[in-house]
Amino acid sequence: MEILELKHSGLTCDLGGFTIDPFRPVKNALITHAHGDHARSGSEHYFAVKDAEPILRKRLGDIQLTTFSYGEVFKLGEVEVSFHPAGHIMGSAQVRIEYQGEVWVFTGDFKRDPDPTCPPFEVVPCDVFISEATFSLPVYRWPSFEEVMKEAHEWWMKNKEEGFNSVICCYALGKAQRVIAGLRELTHDTIWVHGTIDEVNRCYAQNGMEWENVHKVPLSDEGKGEKLKDSLILCPPSALGSAWAKRLSPKKVAFASGWMRLRGNRRRKGYERGFVISDHADWPSLLKTVEETGCSKVYFTHGQTDSIIQYLREKGISAYDLKMPYEVDGES
């Protein structure tokens, strides 16, 4: 019997009576992290790691939520379950499920690169490994996060000398906080953020993670945008074309994303600069992780999986594509 099966509500464990990151409301939902394509409202009972609670409650409202520490084993139905660090964002987790000595692991989204805002990814040995594959092409290989942060800081300082504001577009949950933490290793200058990022920062603060001199972009008493000068501003890409962004001119705009590994993506989107920073595993990390788990079978949940499936099959590992409707967006 398969411990996990893909059903209309999502990846379901009938032996445990739960679904992981369900697409539709279910009785018991195990949540790997709080991004919108993994944490949806409407389920009867939610289970997650403790660090995910502030942002889950912010996004899903008054939910019935049970939380566990990383590595804490609990029983659901006939299976033993535990959450383990995924290294993706604050409160992200892999799900380990054991039944009669057989172990399955579902990663959710994960990365192996350093991130000061969450515990590092933990390799969990297993028989069957279910992995994301957002960047599952050999071209996707991430540069050093520290070096990219130095580039971002130098870009900011150059723009400041020339009289421009510096705007970095990034995902409001996870990416923005990682960029803030990375820049804080280089400077204590003020960092301004869009309101949606400020709300997420407040959730991070509930877990004891906050940064000095990071402020929400202010409004004047008349409700009009107070202009900033020679500043660094973080905002989601969707805010760039809004009235909110008008106060930021003159400005130069960059995008922080794994998709910036391909220069054509930056040109098509009209950004002056692209910083290759992703909260997902790159090609080498995906291969390394599959090998280190010791699994005999691996499923990939999303992404362009043909190359990695063929590569692993040539290495003697049974690899398959598991079609799941997760979003592969431009902000990863």
C-alpha cells in the first residue's frame, strides 16, 4: 500500500487520515509552510511546525491549529509523523511519515543554501522521497548568497551617489526577510519596506527575529506618499506599477529571484538589475539531496522535471513526475 497518494484534495495519507498542503478543504491538513499555494483556508484542523504559527494565523485567520517542534514525533491514525527543517522560509518543514518501518518524506519547498532567517535544511533518510523541482535544470546553479548581498549593497551605494532610490522587488514572505538579514551583515543604514513586507516582518518578530532600522514606507498627514531620497526600498513586484510606487522616483529597480539566473528573464521584465537569490533548491542541491536521503524512489511535484528524471534514472534511481497544481511563479 502506498503511504501517500495524490487525490483530488491533494497528497493524502489514508493510513493517517490527513492531507499535506491540501488544494481543497479537508478534515486534517498538514502544512509545510505558509506560502499561499501550500497553505489554504477552509480545512477543519491544521498541523504545522511551531515557527509557522504567527504567519499561518495572519494569513488563514482563526484556525484550529496544532503545532510541534522540529523532530517531535506524533501519531496520526496508523502512522508516525514528524516535521523537519526545510530551509525554505521561517516555519517551513519537511514531513516525515513512517509506517511499519517504511519511511516517506515530503519536502514541500526547500533549499540547501544559507539563510539566517530559518533553520538549515535537514537531510532525512527515507525509502521514498517527494521533492519540489522548481529549478530542476542544469543551468540553475546559485552563486554565493554573501557575494550577491555584497553586489546588492554596492548597487545601492552607487545609486545613492547618483541621486537614485534603489528598489529591490522580492517575495513578501521569506525572500524579503532573507535580503534584510543579509544586508544587515553589511550595513545598519535604514531599509524601507512596503506594507505587506512590514506585516510579515511583524510575524517574524513574534519568533524573536527582528532587525533595527527597518521601517514601513511612510505616508504624510495628507495621505500622500512622503518622498524618499537615496534610499533602499523592498517591495513585492505587484506594487511597482501602483500609485504607491510614484513616491519612489527617481529610482532604479532590481529583482531578487532565482529566475534572474537567466539574463533574458531580467530583460523581458524590464528590471535594470537582477540578483540571483532563490529560496528553492538549485540543480546541484536537488541531486545532492536525493543521493543523501538514500531513497530508492523519488517523485517530483512541480517544475520542468524531464531532465532530472532522466538523469536519475540513468543513475539507477526510480524517478517520476507527480503532477500537482503548485504555482511556479516569477518570484521564487
